[in-house]
Amino acid sequence: KVVPELLEWLEDDLKNTDKPYIFVAAHEPLVAMPDLNSGRIRHQDDSMNKYPKSSFRFHQLMVKYNVSAYFCGHTHGASIAKINGLWQIDGGHARGIESPFPESVYSELNQILAQNSSDKQTNQIITEYFQQLERRKYNLKKMLYYSDLTDGIYYKELEDKPALKSLKKFYKNYKSDPELKQKYIETYNQNTNLSRSTFVKIILEKPYIKVEFYRDDGWGSGKYNLMYSTYLK
């Protein structure tokens, strides 16, 4: 909730600046928007719009003083939207992968599978591996998402031994087939609804403002690519 004292402080700050570009930043969005890529939406009803009257006064104050854009976070999804004359830019999250992505799991699992030949050994070690993932705060309620590309995407319980055998077979093919790897990652991204790590670049090109969203490649590699750009007009 934006209290009157904060609005008074902000108005005093805004009316005393002569800068050509004005940005206001706070934690929560005025209204939560879907992520640019995944469409995931979080905190839709418990952002600033939970208190519509104070949110409206905050919005109107920024419009009154020609604020160029309002920056926010909180949702962990990246978005940009014009809300009744005011640009809102949600920078998303920049904490790396949100979940054990296919490539990061493959990299670790491949080392395990290379050292063990029997199904019994492999099942036990993979079980321990996923238990370690849970202890590393990934908060896994199910097994890793995986796809055999005929029946789509699945998640299996940890105790499901046939799933562990399938996982071993799948990653063997995953290692040797680049097209399979790419298709798997695309299938995973479509079905898991995760938002990618993001950074936003603001370029001042008078009289316009260019906004660029860079996002990681979904492999957990740390590589970022330009995913979306637009001009604020």
C-alpha cells in the first residue's frame, strides 16, 4: 500500500526535477503482467492493485509529472505494458535457472551414468542424485520432466523404477543427438511454464527510449540473447 507520506515525498521529488527522462522504481507492479515468453503470471491479485485507491493515486501522480516509465519486479517474470498512459517495465528475475533445466541435469547425470553400468547401481545413484537436488532447494515435488518425443512430456515419482530406466536410455540418446537435445529443451520450456533469467537494457535515443530484454537460453549456460525490444513513445 502506498501511504500518503510516500506520495508526498515522491511528488516533491518529481516536481523539482528538470531531467528529460524520469524513471520511478519500486518492488511491486501496479498490475502483474504475463511473462514475455512463458506467459506465466504471478501475484496477479496481490500486487499494488490489492489496494486500488492508493495504487490509482500513485499511478496518477506519475502520469501528472510525465514519468517515462515505472520499473518493478516481484513477479519474477519480465514484461512491458502501457497502463492508462504509463509504461510499466517488469525486469523479471536474474538469479539464473529457476529449476534443474535439461542441460544442467544432463551435465551432472552424464557423469554419474558414465561411471555405472548396472541398472541396479544406476537406479540407486540417480535416486540419491534427485534427493540431493531437493536438498539444494529446488523443491522438487515430482521427478524431472522428460520427454520421449512420442508421448510428450511426463513427470514420474522418484520410486518409479521404470522411469529411472527410461531416464538412463533417454540421456544416452540426448548425448549423441543434437536435434533431439534441442527438441527436448523446447518441449520442456513449453510444458514447464518457467520464466527465464533476464536483464533489461535502457537506451536513451532522444526523443525516444529503447527498451531491450535479454534472456538466458534456457540451458543454464549463462548465455543471454536479445529476446525482445521496443520503443517507448
